[in-house]
Amino acid sequence: MILLLILVMYTIPETMTIFDFDTESSLQEWFVVNDGVMGGLSEGQLYMNDQGHAVFEGNVSTDNYGGFTSIRHSFSTKKIKGKTQALLHLKGDGKSYQFRVKEDSDDRYSYIYQFDTNGEWETIEIPLGEMYASFRGRKLDIPNFACTQIEEVAFLIANNRDEQFQLLLDRVEFL
């Protein structure tokens, strides 16, 4: 029985927490990127609520060739070899969002996976190997995410329409 317990302990994959939002969390390492960098008028903001969740909310505007807003978190290299999923613990508003990662924070492109929210607290499971490379909304002809390392995670909303949005974030993990 003890041998079985030891075997189970060593075969269960270990979760790597990238960010765990709580009432003590600082958002200093996170930043908002709106489409104003391209002339757009969208406005996103990020703050902590009283329950210890990050709130990414705002207004997406397609005026003036805009249509997106995002939040990003860069950090020193994290080796993720052997990890196959990103687990996003969040509460959306029924809208579609993108989860993005960069292997190197200096890369101009990101690896992207689009997901839908259901308006309730949920865990979104993202297969890392299905994340495709994209730059400025265009899919690139390079292999999908190699799942070896990351230096940035991001959330983006860009649904090709004017809309208000709210995404509550609790935790970002890799498994």
C-alpha cells in the first residue's frame, strides 16, 4: 500500500503557478496594452477587487481602426518542459478572449488560444501544443508552441465589435 502511494505521488504531474491573485497581490508586474498604440480608442483597465481577484474590464471600440485591449505579465524565464496545459481559473462575462504566451518576451509574435467564458467561475483548460503563432492578428507559418519555456502571459479581447467586457482572474497555472 505504501509503495502504491509513493508511486502515485511521483506520477501526478506538478502544477506550476504563474500568478495567484489574492488580496495581497500586486499588479505592478502587469500592464495594459490598448489599441491606442495603433490609433484605436479601446480602453481596458486592470485592478484588484475586495475579494482578491484581478479585474480586467473596459470598453472595446472598433472606431479609428481599433478593436482590442489586453493585459500582459512578463517575468524571468520559466522552464515548462513536460507541461501540457494552461489552467485558467476565472470568471468571464460570456464573451470570447485569447490567452497568449511568449517563449521570449522580446519576440514580436505570441502563441494564441481563443476561449469562451460562460459567466460563472470556471477553469479553462488550454492544450499548450495547440497554441499557434500570431502577429498583429495574422497566423504565422511557424510550428505551434513548443512548450519548453515562457517569459510572458497575456489576456486579450478582440471580437471585431464594440463591446464592454469584464474578466475576473483568480489563478494562472501550468500542468
